[in-house]
Amino acid sequence: MKVIVILLLACLVFGTAGYFTYDLFVKPQVELKREKEAPATPPPPDPTLPELEKCLELRDKGQLVEARKALEDFIERFAESSKIEEAKNEL
């Protein structure tokens, strides 16, 4: 009877110690490795794209003065846009 109790206590102690060791040390490393191997998330779409399209529509309609003013305003307001070079080329 004593042997069974000792074995149960040993399993309980070493089992919980093994579980928490895995949970604290091994699991974070596995998750970090999995995260590094995952493909990068694509960047969000440029929120200034509709504004640039409005400017280009004015140009396409033949309203060149309004299009120029709209492009100048676009470049001034959205200097950090990914489409800034396209706007400068159109200007």
C-alpha cells in the first residue's frame, strides 16, 4: 500500500512539474518558431487611393486646372502616401 501511495505522489509531483516546465519554457519557444515561419501579413491598402483616383478622374474629364489643384492638394495633405510618386508624376 505504501508503494502505491509513494508512486502516486511521485507521479503527481513530477507530472505537474513536467507540465509546468513545458508550459513555461518549451511552449513559448515553439510558438515563436511557428510565428517566425508564418508568412508575413500583407500591408493594408492605401487609404489615400480614392483621393488620388478623384484627381485622376478630373484629368481624364479634361478639367486640367482643377486636376492640377487637386493633385497639389493631394501632395500637400498626404505626403506619406505610397502613391505620392505617382501623384508627382501626374502633376
